[in-house]
Amino acid sequence: MNIEIDSALWIILEHCEGEHFLIGNCHTFPGRMNAFCKRKDTAFCVSLSEISDMSEQSRYWIKGFLSGNEPEPPEEIDGEPPEDYFKSERYHDWLTQIENFNTSGYID
């Protein structure tokens, strides 16, 4: 495979030994990243919860990647005052969903 690898973007997975490298978006589900295994010479999809260790650069890359993949906030109901919207259960559920997404890479 002819894949451009940034050696600073290494990650360690529990289910495959050695360093792997982040290479982009997997384009399957929000939060899934494309990574490359040099030992197996193959690309694959991975989520944050599968990563056991990573470089500082990977940590920031993933933080930005997940921020850009967060689900949209719930819609406001026509005529709903902003203070009611931001106090609503659906808005607080969304905040919890975003927090979980940014720690696991999965949308509940």
C-alpha cells in the first residue's frame, strides 16, 4: 500500500501489537478513524476506546477529529425561549452524549 504516514501520529492497540498510525477518517460512523498497521501492511477502522496508548500529537489529532464529528445539538422548538431550551432535558441529554462521545468515540 502507498499510504502517507506521519510517524508522530502513533497509537497502541490492545488487540494488535506494535505501533499503528492515524491516517484519516474511516467514513463509516462518526468518530471512527482510519489507522494503518505497518506489520500487517493494512489500513483499518478504530475508535478511541480501542486505543490503549498514544503520542501527544495523536491525542490532539483525535481531540480535534472527535470535536468535528460531534452530533448536532437538538433543535429548538419554534417560539421556545433560549433559557427553556438550555434547561431542557433534550439539551442536557445531548451534553451527556457529547461528553461520552469525546471519551469513547462512540455515539450512544
